Amino acid sequence: MMRLRTTRRPFSPKFEPEIKGWVIKHVVKHRWRTPSYMDDQDLLQDARMCFQDCKNRYQYRVQNAAHF
């Protein structure tokens, strides 16, 4: 019997389902640590930018979501 060779699809992290929920909970819990001129949407946007930086840097080094 011949085995088919399959190629693994590279891991591509996504912000929306899991990470966005964690960020919102973290912002609510630690709101007192941020400057008063920043609102929740600013903090969410900063988190999205940090996520994109990490994704661009580690996208091909990380194999699954648990290690991202």
C-alpha cells in the first residue's frame, strides 16, 4: 500500500477569537494602570499591533497555538 505524502499547512495565528477575548478581559482588569487619555479602543489597537509584530516575527518558528 502506498502512502500519500501530505504537506503540513503552516501555522497562522489569528487575533479575533481567542486573543481578542483575552485582551478585552486584561484591559478591563488592569484599566487602572493605563494613562487616563487612552480609552479601551486605543488599548485594543495597541494589542493588535503587538500581535501583528509577533506574528510577523515568529510565524514560521511556531508550530501550534499553544506556543504562540
